[in-house]
Amino acid sequence: MKHLKPGLFYFLLLISGIGLFFSCKKTFDEPALPKDPDLKATHTIAQLKAIHVEPGVLDSIQEDMIVSGVVIANDKSGNLYKQIYIQDETGALQLMLDASGLYNSFPVGRKVFVKCKGMCVSDYGGMIQLGVKALTGGTPSIQAVASNLISEKVIGGSLNNPVKITEVNEIRDLVDNDMQDPLLGNLIQLKDFQFEDTTKTYSDTSAYKQTENVLIKNCGGAKINIRTSGYSNFSGVRVPSGNGNLVAIYTVYMPTRSDKKQLILRDTSDVQFKGFRCGSGPTTTKDIAEVRQLFSGAPVTVTAGTSITGIVISDKSTANINAQNLVLQQGNDKAGIVVRFTAAHNFDLGDSIRVNVSGVSLSEFNSTLQVSNIPLENATLIVKGKSITPRVATIQEINTNFETWESTLVKIADLQLSGGSAGKYSGSVTLTGTGGTLVMFTATAATFSSQSYPASVKSITGYLSQFKTTKQIGIRNPATDVVQ
Amino acid sequence: MYRNLLVSTIFSFSILTTYAQSLPANDTLPTRDTLIEEFKEGVLDNIPVVSVDDNDASDASSQNVASVLTAGRDPFFSAAAFNWSPARFRMRGYDADMFTTFINGIPMENLDNGFTPFGLWGGLNDVMRNRDITVGLRPTSFGFGDIGSNTNIDVRASKQRKQTSFSYAISNRNYRHRAMLTHSTGLNKQGWAFTFSGSIRYADEGYVPGTFYDSKSYFLAVDKLVGQKHLFSFSVLGAPTSNGRQGASLKEMQQLAGTNFYNPFWGYQNGKKRNASVATTHQPFFLLSHEFRIKNNARLNTGISYSFGERAVSALDWYNGADPRPDYYRYLPSHYEEDDPLQAAAMRNAMSNDINLRQIKWDKLYLANRVNNETIQNVDGIAGNNITGNRSRYILQERVINSNRLNFNTVLNSQLIGGHNFTWGLSYQQQKNHYFQRVADLLGGDFYVDLNQFAERNFPNNPNISQNNIDQPNRIVKKGDQYGYNYNININKTASWMQFDFKTAKLDYFFAAEASYTQFWREGLVRNGLFPNNSFGKSATNTFYNFGLKGGLTYKINGRNYFYANAATLTKPPFFENVYLAPRNRDFQQEQDLKSVAVNSFEGGYILNAPNLKFRANLYYTTTRNDYNVLSFFHDDYRNFVNYALSNINKVHYGAELGFETRLSSTLTLTGAAALGRYYFDSRQKAFITLDNTTAILGKDETIYSQNYRVPSTPQEAYSLGISYRSPKFWFVNLTANYFDQMWLDFNPIRRTDAAVDGLADKSPLRNDILRQTQWAGQYTVDFFGGYSWKLPATMNVQGKPLFLVFNVGVNNLLNNQQIITGGFEQLRFDFDDRNINKFPPRLFYGYGANYFASITLRF
């Protein structure tokens, strides 16, 4: 055993030494974060899109062209499939890429460079797309870039680049008949919108997984569809019931007759409808005069959280006013305004009401200022049987203060009546009095329109309005308003 | 048929009569024959085993081929083991579980699949030279055994040749460098013997691109002889190994890569090749044995061994991301061929020229993980416990099997009056395998979540069902944490056997019988959401009572000519991996009352052992009945794993084995061998098809028309002819030519059902295409090896012993035939819509082209 030990010791030492040498396990070095490659864009997205002029045609790109953009939308939620959208300062572009999980390589904010030579630009319903021209059984078509060729055509760059969202105030300002419009395929933000039907889900939850539209509207009545695929991971989510802002991709489908515009969401976090719906929520009562001040020639939206109160000075029962309209005067010697609802209302003469005019359009209809397109639920009855004391004035005074006294109740003394048709109230009857003339207008549908008017009266009470350039007064009921 | 292609080339010839192994002579001069054999061992040590998985089925195989366990010179078995193993020849077409291995009399096979884990002692060839091998149905002195072959390796320190040797070898197979050092003291006067052996096998990249090899083996043995009767031995051995593996791939990818050795498992990371499928194993063995010489003619050998440790295989795992495998069918040009031939052509061009398009894109995986900032709500089921960070979409997982093995064996050999032998033995084996998944690398992310994405996809509104562990829902895991499946399989086997062998002048005959009792059960360690009542805790225990009977006789015409005939009938319990449908998430099994596999075998032949001519001819006929198998694969459309549980598997193997060796002159020898076999599946199998991540049953009692399909992945015919020249000046050369034929591809059972050919006319070409089994063309190879032994001048003697320097070099497949398909499988998916068999083409493995092994050994 003695001669064993030193030999053993040396052998063990030798082997363990060699073993240690080989046993150190090197961990793999992690790759660096991506940065921009050594490429420069030769064309802008707008210049690329300009190649495609005629809808449906497959335009091949023959020249060496490089466009670059920032990824603004990808397939992460499943709403988009095998496509991503990129934007630069000139516009946005849809890239067709045949792979799943594109969001893993092309997260929102990543800069990409697209080598367009050999690729093909076409459109789908007016939305320009970049893909590859293919011959499927002899028929040419545009197809997505094949999976293993994507890295050749689309070079990824740095991450977390800024993404531009364009704020759009009016839906009608969005262009839907020009494929080159820079907002097509781009991210837009709309403010103060809400879902029309809050019982719906974003898309089809059945096995068919169809793509479905859900409508959103703002308080002014502008509306647009949100189109969502049944395969998105939020297709079964109930739409939010509030009102607020939303970011979406603006797209069109031009072949449809109406409603060409549509929005595509990236995911539900783009929809921030957390505020009160139109006509609900806390409001501050403003003077009608203040609301009238908001108007300066062009239609304007009344600020959110505004309501007006007043007493109805028109009479729906005599039908001298459109069934959807009423004239509201805040109080004695206060201002008034025409209120137009979306449907025939139920308010009577003398009702004291409150109307929520948040987000409602303030405009002139034939020169008479009105707040319009108000849903009936926006108006609530406070109490019935109130009355306004009419302002006593001469025609001269009326003409001077017409704008301020529009839609308020006035009483004019000692008038001569003439004109009209065959001595009946119907139509325009001229009132002559101190300081001038004034037209008294009665609608044909009014209950008293075929009644004959007296030649002269002691006083007439009515509300002032304008029809284009003609100043008018309208009565509710000759029995009460015309004193002989 | 088990999908793992572990080649079990444990062949050798055994001396016909069973003598106890005598202690080797104290002579360090290597005989010429052992020179060749040692060399062959070294070569075979370096032939890799490729594990064949269509997906991530649990892989319990070891990673090395058995080296030639031969010290004999039988021409047939020498050819079978050495020349034919590169073509994955399996003797008689048997699976590896038909061959047993004992070390110091203790059984070593895994109870879970019957395979011998050779990889666990790879590189220790120097101490494994004492082998007692019986082939076929012959009796052994150490166990009842199985019908293929039975080997006992005596590694006891006192049985090792007293010698020191150091060797260094280079090669271009799965490892490139090997250094081995062995020192044995032999039994000294005080009764002590000591042996030490260590080896390092290393390659930065082996023959196949992306494969690396890193293994260190160690062996220590101590013997003490107490008095004259008791020999106590203790050994410890282990081979911690880590290697990058090769995956079977598609012809299309191999063509794009320009080589049959395309490996889809690796990709470049920061300029270095990184392999996603790395196997890491370290399972040391401790053996304690006792030999008791009761009397001069009676011996009692008792041994006990214990082994523990894990085998882990890594793979990419992903959650809601695109498939990261580079040969996924959607990334191939063929996917675009029909609709977009222009892009298909552009892809072929791009992929042939850019290697990165053909391999794993590691950068992409890291990027996906780094941009995925997410908040996980209610982690661990605690309300409000929200964690935010980069959630990995792709990780490197490890599928781990942590095994504990206890083996005990005692054998009494006694010689009766008249020279007859009586043997009795008792053994107990117990194994517990702990299967689980573990996060190996988060690939740039901060965490991963323990969810079943397949169940989540199927039941998006049910948050519980996607939990792998409902007791700890929404679990966050990081590097080194267990996730996913977690279960134990416990097996134990108790067996007792006895054997009588009788010798008379003209006739030797024997009779042996064995009875055994096996039990196994599953024990789930997590309760998962899909099968909450069938995943956690102990399952029902499966119990099997089995028996075996063996017998035979040898008629000795004279000292040179023998006729023999042997027969055996035995039953074996099915392996649990063929019985549990999807043990990862449930304890359902193929049937409640499992049947044992019935094996019947017969062999007979003639042996001639003349001084200038050796000849053997053997005929055999074997049937196996009532076997089971479970195949799993990932199905794209279902986005789920599909399990085929097959039952009623019967096989028949029959054929002839011939070998001869003639001395043409004193230096020239001619050897030849031929194996002609026919191995068929002999029944219509039944399939029960389930989807891994739902409770759905896709098919029940489906008939698989498998009758007369061939057993795949082995040449059913193999021939070799070799010529050797041995110079009296201690050098030799050998040239052998081999031919392989009747190689068949493993078939997809689903393609052989009524549904697959539904509506097709009887003789239509499409029907034939779908049903037929693919056969590969015959292949030939030429092998060369040679060696030289140089006895150094006496002045260099070490401690009075002469010093030898031995050189060996061998080139296998000298003509560089790279078309030998050694294995593979038809993909388990079938295109039922278009019946296009080329939509999911087979995955194939090829045998290496020309490869070499050269070694230099210093011995004294």
C-alpha cells in the first residue's frame, strides 16, 4: 500500500487538473440591442405610394429604392394578420409579411428600412399595400413577403422611436377618395367619442370569427365605424360605455357606396372612453347668452359639461314650430335660443327645462342660432306651468336689438296687419308699427294658419327669429297672443 | 417500436462453454488480437447515438453507443459490432431492451426502457476489458438474461491487468480528442488491489456542424481479499458529459444546406455557434460486491449498486411566438411553391446562400424577449400581486430526468458431481425517475410564466385550465426553476432464477427458469388545470408477474464441430413509457389490465472451430406479442401534442447469421460475415388517439393496418468481407468491405388507417403511395484499420517493466459514402385534406462519410 499512495496522489492531481481545466462552463454572451443599420432612405413613403396611381393595378418597383419608417401597428393583438404599418413624416404604409408573431421582431416604435426593389405596390379597396407580385396558377396577384425573405427586404433598426399620432377634429375632414392621402394607414386621434351600442363586443365571438363593425359617435353626431377581426384577442371584450378619446389606424374601403371611412384598433388600450357620455355627467349651468357668445360665424361645439335652463316659449300644440324644435328663454329679460332635438319632443309651452348641451353643435339655421342634434334624454323637465313676461318693445327697438333679443318673447303694441295670402295667418304677414315693419310668420302646418287675421291689433306677443335676412316674429296661438 | 435510436451493439462472441473467468496472466505484452479489439473499442466509443424525436417526447436514452464488448474473435459478431454499427445494424432486429448488461454481476439496465445506459460509463474502456458475453439463448453464469445477448463486465480492481497506460487519440466523429489514463496495481501481497482510470473526450465541433462534446470520465476501484475465500470490491464510476446534439431533418433543408449532415439545432450567437439541444448527464454509480468462495466448486457473488443524478436535454420552448425552429415547414420554399413559385425560387436562392436563414436566429429570440414588457396579475394566486418586467417569449428549457437506481443481485454458482453446474440467483432492482422541466436560460427576458399555452388557446375564457400548477397559479419562473410537468415514476422488480447445465461426452444441455414480479406507478407532483383529478398524487399501481423458461442442447461431434439448438419462452412487463398515454399531465394508461409482452425464440446452428478455418451458421426465429407503444408529436392545426397509444403490437424476426474466418497463410486472414434477416410487424395494431392538452379523444380503437410492415431503422441484410495482414514485426492492417440492404423507414401509423385512404380506388397510385413503406437503396462501405506496437528499448524500462508504444489508425467508410440513411421517421402528421404525402416529408439521419480514429498509447 505504501508505494500506492504517491502514485495515486499524482494521478489524481493530474486528472483533476485536466478536469478543472475543461469544466469551466462559459456562458454565452448576450447579443446587443439593435441599432440603426448603415442604410439611408432614398425615397419617402409618399413618393413610394405615388407610384401606385390606378386602383387594383400591381405596380412593380424596378429601381433601387429604400424607404424607412417607424412601426406604428403590428399583429400583437391578432387584429392585424401578416401585416404591419409603418410611418414617416410623409405618410403611412402597410407592409404585407407572411409570418406570425411579427410583433416580436417589429414592436411599435422600431425603425425599419425597406428595400423595395423587386417588390410590388398595389391596393386593397383604396388602401395602398407593399408586397410581392406572385403568379398563382398563372394569375398575377400581390402576396406577402415569404417568411424567410422578410429579413432580406425589411431591415430592422433601433427601438423606441417616437410614434406620431395626428389629432383629427372633424371626421368629415378625413379624406376618403384619394389613395395618396397621408392620413391613410396612419394613426389618428379622435376626441370625445362614444360607442353607440354599449351592449356589443368588439367583434364576432362565434366560431366563424367574422370581421365586424362597431359604430362610434360624438356628441355632435359625427360617426365612424371601428372594424375588428374576430381573431383579435379582444373580439369578445365588451365595448366601454363612456366617452373619451381614441387612437386608431385610419383606413378606407372605397368600393362601398357610403361609409368608406373605417378605423382599425391596435388593441383596447387605444380606446380611452372613460368620461361621461354625451348628455350625462356633471354640468355647469351657463347663461344662454354665454352659450350664444360661443358662436362666431361657423358652427361650433359647445364645451362639455354645459347645460342651459329656461322656459319653453314656443307651443308645440299649435304646430307653428317644427315638432323637433322649441324656443327656450332663460328668464325674463334674459336671452333665448332655439333648441332642436333629434326627434319630436314632448315639452309644452311653459315647461321649465334643463338641456345638457355638452358637445352639441351650435350653429345657425337660416340665420337663427340654434343648438341642434340633441338627444331627447339630454333634456329634463324641471317644472310645468311657468311663464315668461314678454318684453314690451317697439319695432324700432326690436330692429336695433334683434340679435340679442332673438328667440325671446316680445310684445309689440298698436300694429296694422297686412299681406299674407288672402288675409289668413299662413305665411308672412306684415306688421306695421312704430318705427317700421316686421314680418309675422306662420307655418302652413300651424293649427291657426287658415284663420283670418284682424286688420289692426292692440298688441301681438311672440318670439323673434330670423329667416335668412328677414327678421320675423312667430306667435304661439292667436287666441292668447293677438289682442284686438 | 421505440423511437429512440439507441444502438445496442453489444455483441461479441462467447466461448461456447461457460468457464468462470480466470485471473489474467501478469503479462503486459498485448497480444495481436487484443490490440485489434482494443482499437475497435476505442473507435466504437466514438460513434454517436442520435435521439430521434419528432418533438419533445421525454428522452431517456443515453448518449453513447455501447463499445464493442468483445474480447473474442467470432467473425460474425466482430463484423456485426464493428463494421456494421455505423449503419445502425441491430442484431436480429431486436430493440435495445433485449440485451442485458451486468457490471460485477449487478444488473445495469434502466427499468424504464430496458436500455443499458452505456453513456454513463463512456470513456472507461480501459477498465472494462473483462467481459463475459453470451449471445442469443445460451446460458450465462450471472443471470437469466434476455434473448439478444447478456454481458457481464468485471471491473473489480483485482481482475484488472496490472498496468499503467496513457493514451491520446484524435478523431473526427462526435469527439475530436481523447486522453485516457489508467493505472492498476493488481492484487498485491497484502490482498489489496487498486485501479484508477480517467478520460477526457472533447470536441469543439464534431463531424456534424453545431455539435460539441465535452466529457470527463472517472473510475476508482478498490479490492480487498480477506483470507482465501472473501473478495470485497468497491467501485465508483461516472462520466459527466455535455454534448450538443444533431436533429433529424428534411431532405429539402439538406439540399439547401448542401449536405446530408444539416443540423437544425444550432444558430450563431455573437459569432459563436450555439446549439439549442444540449444533453448534460452525470449519474455516478457506486458498486459494492462480495465474492465468497464457499468451496472450490461453489461461489456466491453478491453485489449492490446505487446510482443517482440527472440527465437533462435542453430545447427551445416558447409562449405565443412564431416557431423558432429553422426547418419549420412554413419557413421552407416548398410551402410557397404552389401559390407563389417566384418567391419560392427566391427563397431557395436566399436560403442556399445565407447560412443564417437555415439555422436558429438567436438574435431574434433575444429581441422578442426584450421588447415584451408585460404585467402578470395575481402571481401565485395572491390578489394584487402584480409583477411587471420583460416576459420571455422564448426560453431555453431543460427536460430533466433525475434518476435514483438501486440494484441488488446475488448468484450462487456451484459445480455438481459429474461436472454439471447449478446456478441460482436472486435480484432486486428499484428505480425512481423524477421527470420535470426547468428553465435553463431566459434569453434576455426577466421571467417566464408557468402556463400551458396550448390549453390556454383551447379554452381562452378559463383561467384555471391553463395552469400547470393550480395550487400556485400564474407562477413566475426564472433560471433554474422547475415549471411545466413534474412527476415521478417508480418501478421495482424482484426476480429469482435457477439454471442447470449438464455436460456429457457428446452432449451439453441446460435448462433455466426465472420468475419475476414488477410494479410501477406514477406519482404526480403538481396538480394541473386540465386534469385536476388525475394529475396529482399516486396513480394505480400496475403489477406484473412474469416467468421465463430457457433450454437447449449442444451436440459435440468432435472437438471442432458442434451443432446446437436453444429455445426460450418468456414474458416481460411493458415499459411504462409505452403504457401511460401522456404521463406529463395525467395518469391515464392504455388499458386498466395491461398485458405482459410474450416472447418466444428459437435458434439453432453449427459451429466449426478448426485451426485454419472458423465457421459458424445460425438460424433463428423469434416472435414478440402484445407490446405497446406511445408516440407523441406536435400537430400544427391543433397547435397541440397528439398522442398515439398503440397496442397489440406483434413482431416476428427470423433469419440466418453466417461467419467465417480462414487463414490463407501465416500472415493473411480472410473473414466474412452475413446476416440475412426478415423482421416484420405481425399484427394489425390498435390506436387510441388523444390530444395532449384537452380531454378530447380523437380516435378510439382505430385499426392500424400494420401487418407485414418491416421493422425499421436497421439493415435487415448485412454482408462483409475483410482481409487482414499481420506482420510478425508487430503491425497489422485490415481492409473490410460491407454491404447493407433492406433498410426501411419508420412509418407513421396514421397513414395506414381507413381514414387515410378513404375513398381512394383500390389500385390507385395515390393509395399505394400513401400505404407503402419507404425502402432505402442498398449501400456499401469500406473500412480500413491498422496498427503497430513498438516495444521501446530496454533502457526505457519503467520499474523493470518494458514500455510499449502502440499506434492505431482506422478509417471507416473510406469511400466517403454519404448516402447511408441510418435512421429517421415519417413525420407523424398526415395531410388529410390533400393526401399529399410530400407535405410533411420524412426526417432522416445519415451515417457519417469518411471518418477516422487514430490513437497512440503508452503502456507499461
